[in-house]
Amino acid sequence: MTTESEAHPVPNPDDDLLRKALAKAVAGLTGSGRLDVVEVAADGVTSFKIIRDDHGVPRGRRWHTQWIDLAQEHGAQEHGAQERGAVLRAADIDPDGDAVLVFSSPGGSRAEQAFEWLRSARPDAPALRVDDSVATVVTEVLRTDPLTRSYDLVVLRPRTDGSLELATVPLFPVQARPGATTTLPLHCERGGPNGTAFAVVTWQGHEPLLLSVESAALPPGSYEVTAELRRPGRVRFSGLPPLSADPRGWAALIAEVPPRLPLRPSGAGHLICAIEVCGVEEKVAERVGRARQVVSTLSNRPGLAVSVVAYGAHSFDRSVKDPRVEVRAWRVDVATAQGVLDELEDRGPITAGYPYHPHAAQLEDMLATVDRRLAADPASPVALLTIGDRPPHPPRIDSSRVLPCPHRHDWRATVTRLEQTWNVVFGAVVDHQAGGPLPRVWQRLGSAALANFDALDIRGLTSGLGLTSDPVPVPFPLIDVE
């Protein structure tokens, strides 16, 4: 006959106390601490080791030792000092950490004795008798633990000059609990073969730590994305095609970030080809030929305006007139620009025979000339393609031993003004010898697209300048896109 109490068991109040005790102990865990939860049951001793990982997520591991194994360890079936030592070793309680002791056995002298040994070894630890499965309660507590670190989503923010800034946006603050949601408006470009990555990070000081990465090949466009905190360490995104785990690490993801978004190809645009025309005749012809290749590639681009600027080297011989930067054509069509380039190649080096400076060119004067022209004719978008190899003259005497510019033009200040005032995009084709560091000036002048004479990718160059529609893979979603 079944009694009413057997049909409807009375809940053990210690079951709820166990949840509260575990939740409190887990909440008190620090980055280096450990919590031991030891369960004594009819089948043996189970020890749960709980720590927080680098992201503050509580992680648990479980070890179970049966009574028969404990008996075999000390070589006797009866209770005694040896069995007590075996039980304590099986429990493996960190003397410097927190502990919770749980008795879930329906009875039995061996289990009762083992529980008393554990209580005497750790009299400071909560000791509870429960009916629930301890493993179930531990799992529940770990899954519902509030965040101890904030979670952010990695994004890219376009600057006004078209360059991309790596940034993060908040998803969930400290103390957020599972079930919390955050909705964000995001824009996605083509993500390349690996797709667009939705990377969640926590922070260790000022350094981001990659918590999770999921990706998908998303059609370019705008998305209303909702992030849901499923449990500590797990964020689910909706409002997107299905995402899958992404094996890329932080370094691999960052390496795929382009320096800038290409300008959107449109019916208009302005390409300025600035060509260094000092040096040996063969080298000058090669530079002009590279400009012709780029312009020819863009022959089908509707509405494209092309300018051709030639610059040489300063002469510091007072008996020889210093050659000036030549604007050979300004905002002409592609066919006219090709004719101007033919004339420039036929003429050869403009400084041939001059006692010009052997180790620098009028780069700084060329940039100043372009700046003046754009001030009078600021039509945009503008791409400046510089083709050469010599460095500029500094505005004043410095450690480079290159004579300063006679006009005191400062190339760094002019590049900054071109970027910030006229939103110029910079590309360069430079004859740089492999093995040595690339001079900073060419890093700046080739910030959107940089190529070497020996390995010239015309399509990649024009794409980086925003003059063709070849997409540039962008690994992260974009924020604050107008």
C-alpha cells in the first residue's frame, strides 16, 4: 500500500539550501580560486572541482571513486585510519579554497562515516543532506551564474577618411544573467572565404580576450542583430543566417582587416597619377608605363577624371634653376590622359643632366601642388597614386642628412591635410628592394593600396583605391555606417 507521503514526497528543504550555498560559493570564486563540492553517496565519493577560466566563466570537472576502489586502495574492507585517508584523498579538497559537503546517500554506515570524516576535516564548509542529484544542481548553478566580466562584440568603425578603426560595442554588462538580450544595427560587407565573424571578447586590463567566434557568408547589407546570453561563455545571435563555429584565432582575424574600405565605384571619381621623372631614362619609362597600365585598366569606368603630375628632384646648384612640379593634365578623360602619358614617356627624364639631389625627390612639393589644386577644385572622391622610389626632402635639417626642401614643405603635414580635408585615398607603386624595411613615407602614400614594380597587381591596386568594384573582404561587421 502506498502512503500519501510516498505518492507525494515532501521536498527536502536542504535541496534549496544546496542551490543557494553553491550559488554563493561560485559567486565568491576569484580568478585563481577553486571550489570543491564533495558528494558522498551510496555508490562512493564524487568530487567536483570548479574554477573560473580567463573569461570569468565557471568551469567544473568531476571525479568519482567507488567504495570498492577506496577499499582496494587501503587493502581492507573495514573502517579505520587507512580508509579515512583514502576518503580524504578521493575528495581532494584544496585546504586554501572553499568547499561544500553534500550527503545524498539513502543510508549506510560507510557513507555516514565518510561524511563525518569530511566534516571533521573541513568544519568551516557548509554540510548538507539532499535528495536531488548534486551533478544536476552544480550544472544548473554554473549555467545561471551572473557574468563577472562584461561581454563585447568586435566591430569595425569607418573613419571620415575611409580608414577602418577596430572597436567593440557592449553586449552584456557584469552581473548580466542568462536570458539577457541586446539588439544592434550592424552593416556587413563581403567577409571573404571565411565569412563575417561575430567575435565576442572579454577584457583583461586593456587587452581583449577572444571568448567565441562564429561566422557565416552573409550577403552585404544592413542587419538588425539580437545577441542573447544563453549561459556564461555562450552568446547566440539571431537576425542573421545560421552561424557556425569559426576556427580563426585573434591574430588571424586581425590580420584580415583591410586598412580602409574602398570608395564605392560610382559614375564619378578623380585619379591623380603622380610620377617621379628623375633618374635613368629606362626607370622613368617604366614608371610612366605603370601609370599607363592603371589608366588603361580604368578605360571603361564612366565619368572618371584623370590628372597627371610629374615631379623630379631639387637642384641645389645656384647656377641651375630648380625644376618645378609639372601638372601635365588636370581632370581630363582617360583617352586624353593616355596621350599625356605617351608624351611624358617620349620626353624622358625632365632633370636629365641637372646636378639634382641624388638621394631624394620633390615628393613634398608634389603633395603641396596637389593640395593647392584640390583647394581650387575639390571634386571627390579622389585617389592619389604615386609612382617612384625616392624619399621626400624634410622641411628642415634632420638626421637623414637629406637636404631640406627649399620651400620648407612638410610632407607629413600635407598628407594629413589631404586625408582630413579632401578625403584623399593613397596608393603607391614603389621600386623597393626586398629585405629592407619600407620607408614610412611609402607606407603612408600606399596606405590604401601598395604595390612593387616587380609584383604589380593592377586590379588589386585599383580596387584598394576604390576605382573598381572588386570587393575587399571585411572580417567583422561594421558599426556607425551612414
